[in-house]
Amino acid sequence: MAKILLSLFTIIYFNLLQAQNLVVNPGAESLPKGIGWTIISAGASTCSAIPTDTYLNWTMVPNGTANYPFDHTTGAAGGTIFYSGCSTAFQGPFELQQDVDVSADATIIDLGNAQYIFSGYMQTPVSIQTDQGRFIIDYLNAANVILGASYTSAWQSYFFGSGSGWVFYSDTRLAPVGTRKIRIRLQSQMFFNVPAINVYFDDISLIKLSVVPVKIISFTGTYNANKINLQWTTTNELNLSSYKVERSSNGIQFTKIAVVPGGKTAYSISDENINSNVDRYFYRLKMINTNGGFSLSTVIPVNIRAQQALQLSPNPAKNFITISGFKKEGTITIFNANGASVLSNSTRLQTTRINISSLPGGIYFIRCSDGDTISFKKLVVENK
């Protein structure tokens, strides 16, 4: 009898779509301390240059200037953003965190059928500062042990070339069996010791997208002979109608490229509409239920062009350094610990030798760009 009731509950629950945001205070519209969020680490509460209507502890009302642009939702005065403050001694990371209780979904989670989608916006608007931020999403059991399915975004920084305006981040995945909490973490840090931490977060969301009509065992893509071969294997295709294969060139906006009927355990298709000027494509599966509901697979990237891999030697160095691995004409810029450019070279060679004898001993950062990709290296210059 218990098995029958569980099966009935699974079928009923399976067909429910819940779209409410599970995050408390998702847009910093309330003071984070005690309102959903826990402050793990923060800079000082105020800085001399920030807007006067700054709240304490990770919440700020920006004034619309270049350093403090308006919030993502309204883009106008009055909106608030998450902001970790200032620091003159500690470079971070600074962290704000919220635990979302999903224990009510325990039955579906432990059947391997609960899927959640996280999304949020981040902005790093100041070009001369090395501030950077990221999102981390952890899945925890009842004992607060991370279950190994975390999502960690790349660090975003204007200075390091990974974004300036509001950038959208999203991750969709199955909650691991045993999940009882989902922890959302907002992190920021500085490379160089400048006081203002110009990393902002806004519009954080966690949604139980649907109960998954199928379990994806594997989903892979490979590029060969100007086409991308996609393969996936599945199990437990309960009431599944079809798979819509979707593609994106930026990982955010997706379009349908194929519809594949369900009913098997192994699938493969080829995407031959490939633009060789694109560095990489992103793919996901939209799994369509027989009642019209759907869920999304994890997004997978497929590289079209090999990413630039640069080598720096020697390091530490005194008088000369050699940088190798350029595939075409590029620019090499060296920054000191204050973020100021102290040396710049252009190169058309795969290997370039640079005279650094004029640089005093200390820590430097090297920015290498070929117009398509940007790479960074840390350099230690020894005292002469």
C-alpha cells in the first residue's frame, strides 16, 4: 500500500510546475542582516566616496554615477543593490549567504527527480580597479555537508576583461539525493588594496523549475569536421514526449535546433550549422512532458576554437621574461600592484621576449590579448 501511495504521489507531484522565487529578499530591497541573508564577511560599512544613502552591511542605494550605477531592475534612482562595502586592509573574499530550505521536496529529491534553476545579475563597472565577484551555489544535506554538485561562476571583473555592465548568470541542475538545503553565496574580492569594493549583485532567484520527466545519465558534445556531435543517454523516461535540442552562442539566449522523439535510452544528433568565427557554442536539452510541462538539462559548452594557452618564464624573474603561445598578433600589458600600466608591448610572434630590467621588485600582473581572448598571468619581479 505504501508503494502505491508513493507512486501516486510521485505522479501527481511530477505534473506540478512551481515558479515562485524561493529566495528571501532577492533584490536587496530590505537590509540583508536578519532578512534572509547571513553576513559571512564584509568590508567597512562606509567609504568617503560612496553615495550618502548607503545602508550598513551589504545593501546600498546607488546614485547613478559611473562607480555606483543604478540597480538592475529599475535602472533609476531608488533601487537597491547588494554591495560589500570598503576595506583598506583585508582584500577578501567578502561573502553574503542564504540557505534555502528544500526539505519539503525530500521525497522527489531522493527519487532523483527534483530540478532547480538559479539565476542572478552581477556588475563590475570600474575599469581601473581589480575588484571581482562570483556566485556559488551549494547543495547540502541535513547535516550541512556539501553533496558535490556545487555551481561556481567564473570571477567577473571589468579590469580582468570578463564584464562591466549587468551580466546574467544561470545554472540548472538536479538536486543530489539527500539535498535538504541550497546555499546561495555572493562573493567579492580585490587583487590590489583599494578601499571601495565595486562589485554589485541584484535580482537573485532560485526556482524549482519542475519535476524532471527523465534522468539524464550523460550529455556530451564534440566538434569535428565543422560540425558538433551531441550525444546523451537517459533512464526513467516517465511520460516523456520529446527532447528539444537548444543552442546558444553566449550561454544565455537559446534557440531550438532540433526535436528528437523520446522512447530510447541513447540519442545522438549532429549540428552542422556551425559558424567557425564563434569560439564556442552552448547546448541544453528541453525535456517535454506528455502533459506539456518541461524541464531543462544542464548546459554544456563545446569549444570550436582552441582557447589561448600562454606560458610565462622565468617566474620569478629579474631582467627578461618570455611569453609564448600567441596564435596571432596581440598586446601584452604589465600592471603594478596599484593597478597602473607600467609596460606595454605588441607582438606578432608566437614567442616574445620582454625586457623588465627597469621594473622594481614586487608583484605584477600581465594581461595578454589577441583580440579574441584575454589571459592573465601573475609575475614576481625579484629585487635587482
